[in-house]
Amino acid sequence: MPAPADLGGELIGVPEGADLDLDLRLESVSEGVLVSGTVTGPVKGECGRCLREIDDSLAVTIQELYAYENSTTDDTADEDEVGRMQGDLIDLEPALRDAVVLALPTNPLCREDCPGLCPDCGVHWDDLPADHSHQQVDPRWASLTQLTRTEE
Ligand SMILES: [Zn+2]
Ligand SMILES: [Zn+2]
């Protein structure tokens, strides 16, 4: 199934049209159909620290009840809580969207310990020497800083 548009968040998500792999089981229950299983697909995004491209994959579990039209559940439950069958059809997209958004990180990183970019020159810390620094403190200013500190 090709991924619908806007599946994910601003920084990271499943690209529109990407190949989603649905491994779902449909179970008939008294009030409707219970859909459960996993959906896997590719994820693309941008590292929140260094803006590098993130190429990942995602697997989400879905378990959602779709009530038959005119069933008790249809009468008593809110449509936001329990999905509805539309005739013989199930609109999986809202459940999928919820599951994917929940599974995605709000602050995506290219890797757990991404050091990010040097705020002064914008170069990735990975590409900079360990002692990289832009601080050239004038000795006079340095003593002034010290003075201020003592006064506190
Ligand atoms: Zn990064
Ligand atoms: Zn720098």
C-alpha cells in the first residue's frame, strides 16, 4: 500500500507514496471487525541537531476495532474512540496515522549521541578536531569577566 501524504511529523515521517508493508489480521467480533497487526515502512527525516538526512524504517503495531454500522457500539461509542466500518470497507488511515505519529520521535536524531553542529561555524562536530574552538578571549576581557564574577 502506498503511504498517504503527511504520514508523520514535520521533521520526520513516511514519504508520500512509499511502500508500506501491512501485515494485518481481521477478526470478526460481535460488534464489528478487529484489525490487528504491524505496518512497516521507510522513514525519512532530518536530524534535529545537525540537519543530516535520516534514513530509517519503522514498524508500528495497530489494534483497532471497527464497529458495524447500526451496532450497539455504533450507537454508544464516539467515532473518535471506535472506528466505523463503511459498509464492507475499513478506513485504516486514521489508525495508521495515529500509530505512526506516536512511534516517531519528536526530536529525531541521526544517531543517539549526535553532537550536532558548532554554533559558530555550522560544521558538524564529527568533522572538527577535538580542540575546535572559536573562543579567542582577549586577556583584558578575561580579567573583566573574572571581576564581574567576584562581585557576584
Ligand atoms: Zn545529527
Ligand atoms: Zn566552529
